[in-house]
Amino acid sequence: MIEALLNYNFLQNAFFSAILASIACGIIGTIIIEKQLVMMSGGIAHTAFGGIGLGYYLGIEPLIGALGFAVLSALGIRRLQHKTHITPEVVLGMFWALGMALGILFIAFTPGYPPDITSYLFGDILTVSRLDLIITIIMNLIIVGTIAVFFNAFKTYLFDEEFAQVIGLPTALLENIIYVLVALTVVVLIRVVGIMLIIALLTAPPSIARQYTYSLHHTMILSIALGIIFCLGGLWVSYVMGIPSGAAIIVIAVATYFIISVIKNPARASHI
Amino acid sequence: MKTVVELENVSVFYGNVRAISDISLKIEEKEFLGIIGPNGSGKSTILKLIAGLVKPSSGSVQVLGLPPCNTHGKIGYVPQRFNLNRDFPFSVTEAVLTGRLTKHNLFMHQYADTDFTAVEDIMHKLEIYDLKDRQIGQLSGGQMQRVLIARALVMEPEILLLDEPTASLDAGSKSHIYSLLKDINEYITIIMVSHDMGVVSSYVKSLACLNVSLFYHGAPELTDTLLGQVYGCPVELLAHGVPHRVLPQHGEGYHD
Ligand SMILES: Nc1ncnc2c1ncn2[C@@H]1O[C@H](COP(=O)(O)OP(=O)(O)O)[C@@H](O)[C@H]1O
Ligand SMILES: [Mg+2]
């Protein structure tokens, strides 16, 4: 495999995108666990499918469409949850299904032979293109940069939103930023594990990591390391056995999570 | 004496629920004000108004001569309920440290050595220094309460707001906290909601009795009639400084 990695461009792309995806995933995954935005992230991911469809329909890069849909739906969901009396879960559920429905409609409207959408739904890290990689790098720079530069503000906000407000932190802005960063992370992960499987890769590494450390940045770093292990492991299994990479990554991640939770802390294994 | 908090004809509605109604209240610098009143009488709402967490539906609120949304860093707040994330990967030290953060230097912010020193000092004062490396989820209710008081004090605020700060403390810790507050009161204004009426009246300098409207604001001497009015039931008032008790046949509706 090492030799293949040196020789084949597609494997190099896969390798680097696995590492980049794990970085975004470790940082944002930790935040969504602490802020209980797991389902929210699932919703944004599925809504992004509308953007994939729109991309095909307009003949632009589907990931760019996904980026637009993910960011707008993240901000839209947040706004509706705050500014209306609709139950937040209902808002989320509606966006979730609407995004998928729009995606399918756009693809149906697209003239010609229907494109293969399974690589967006379930990921295919072996088909990551140079453009995908560039998008991933930009998203990562934004995510890592934002969190690193305002780390103490985010930390205070994630711990106690009310207190953050009392000391004058711009809590609404911080929340919006987190939602947008979740959207960017979703875009990074679509090629790696696919829309349907994103939630597991976002949550498994930090859920394991937080059983080993009581510090936020250690949780993030450990999550990144675990993400890299899961993604490269999945990539290897998928390359060697010729099975779908997204599914391989998720099975490894989730299995590891359950095994570690049961071994490490039987009493805590029942709740995340 | 300087007025540090001024409420003028303030009402607050949560949707249709009227939490407080037409309250006017002036609080002087270095006052130690105790606020008492039955459940749902708007005590927490008053503190949230002053902290800038709740906006008045009508009337005006001035804190240190400013609207409450401009007083950040000058107001320390210890909430009644812990709306915070107790599973957060944070040690006690880190939780208290967040009291040193201000909105002015968030960009690439690092805590300074002086921040750590201030945090250590305050943890010693509140007798939580032994817990400094403990994860915040592993604290008892009383320990957590002291951590939150420490976090508010380490801000070095001009006004300290405490919402039932001793509700989950044992008797010894209570009097320790109260005497600590009394010392701190030499420099800062303290506004405290409490149900320990007996204790409150022996530590505070003034008292406010609240039940949606403000029934009394003045020296900490209460009469039967007043408490009866506020709590809506006869209250047996014993000597000053001794806990007052609600008559047994009207036992409900007093405590949280
Ligand atoms: N966030 C809220 N939404 C709706 N009603 C609220 C909210 N907070 C408080 N209330 C209502 O306002 C009233 C006053 O509440 P509060 O200030 O918490 O009283 P206290 O602290 O004296 O028990 C109560 O009737 C309560 O039910
Ligand atoms: Mg209250």
C-alpha cells in the first residue's frame, strides 16, 4: 500500500483528505458534543444534499452547491429556532427532509443521464479530486483558524452561555460562527464518509477522547488522532478488500467507540 | 452616597406571564441588599435585569449610570440554577479562570500570570483550592456553588449579584460564605436573593420584599404584617436575627 500511495495520485488525494477531514472533524465534533448539536449537524449534512443536486442542475461543482446549502441552512435553522415558537426539533426535521427532497428534484430536472449520487451519500474517499482537496484545505484553514484565534472565548461560551453573556462575549455571534463551521465541516466530510454517515465520524472520536481527558484542547487533539486512525484504517481496508470506504471508516469508528466505552467505563457506556 | 442601580417603573413579561410589575428601586453604592419573596415572585428576574440577561418590557434600568448591556465586566453574577454544561472537559481552575476573560481582548487571548494568581487567591478564600484539578462534573452541589461564587469574585466586579447562593450549602459553609460576603461588601455592592430570612437580616444592610410588586425596601427589620402581605400567609416573626418560621397550618408556599 505504501508503494501504491507513492505512485498513485488518487491514493495521495485520499490520504491527505483523510487527514484534513480528521482535523476538522476532531475540532468541530468536540464542539457539537459539548453543545449538543449532534442532530443539528445531521440535519445540516442532509440539507446539503439539496446543494449537491443544485450543483448538478446548474453544472457547477456539486460540493460548492453543498457548501452554499449547508451554510444557509445552518443559519436558517438557527434563526428559525430562535425567532419563532416552532419546536426546534421540528425546524430541524423539516430542513433535513426538504434538503434531501430538493436534491432529488434538482437531479431529476437535470437533463441527460442521472449522475451517481451514492458517492455523495456514502462517501468515496478513493475518488477525491484535486478540486475536492483544495476545497477541503480552505475549509480546514477557516475552521482551525477561527477556533484557535478565539479559543478562550469559545471555551467560555461552550461551558456557560449565560455567564459568557454576562461578561459581554458576543454569544449570538459565537453561536452563528459555530453553526457555519459545522456546515463547513459537513462539506469537508461529504467526500470522505458521505452525507448519511457524517454524524458517526463527527461524534465517535470526541466521544472516545472525552473519556480520557478533562481538557478541551486535549479532547480535540485526541479526537483528531483517532479520526486519522479511523479514516486511514478505513481507507486501507477499502483499498485492500475493494469495499466502500465510507462504510469501512464508520464501522471501524463506531465499533471502536463501543468497545472502548464498555472496557473503559461500563457504567457510562449507556449514555454518550 | 452614589446610586449604582436604578430601576424605574420596570415591568417584565415572559410572553403572557408577568414576572415583575412596575418596580422602582434604587440601590446605593456598597449596599448589601437581601431580596426575599415567595417562589415565582420575580427575584431571579430582578437580578437578570441588572445583569443584562433580561430586558425590561417597560420602564428603565440603569446600572452604574449605564444601560445593563454596557456594564460588562463590572457585574459579577452567580446564577440560581446551573444552566451550564457540567460534563464540560474543564477543571475547577479553568472554570474559575473564565471570570478573568473580558470582551476586550478575545483575539488570540491568553490568560496572564496575574490571572492565575487571582484565581488561586480566590480559591483559597472560598476553600476550594484542594479541588483545583477536579473536573467540574465531579463536584457536589455546594462545591459547585462555591466555584461559581469564585468565578464571579475573580472578575473583581463593582456589583455582585447572587441568586440563592447558599441553597445547597451546609450550615458551616453558609456562615462562612456570608461572612466572606460581609468582608467583600467593604469594597463592592452586593445584591443577594435568599430564603434564609433569619440569616439574611443579620448580615444584610437592607432588605427588599418582592412579590411581583415591591412591597418593602428598607432596613432589615420585618414586621408580621409585611411578611404576611408578601407571602400571603401569617408568618411568625421571632427576635431579630433568629430564623422566622411560617406557621405550621400555612406551611406551603414559603420555601422553594
Ligand atoms: N424564561 C422564562 N419564560 C417564561 N416564564 C418565566 C421565565 N423565567 C421566569 N418566568 C416566570 O416569571 C415569574 C418570575 O420568575 P423568577 O424571577 O424566576 O421568580 P423567583 O426567582 O422569585 O422564583 C414566574 O412566574 C416564572 O414562572
Ligand atoms: Mg429564582
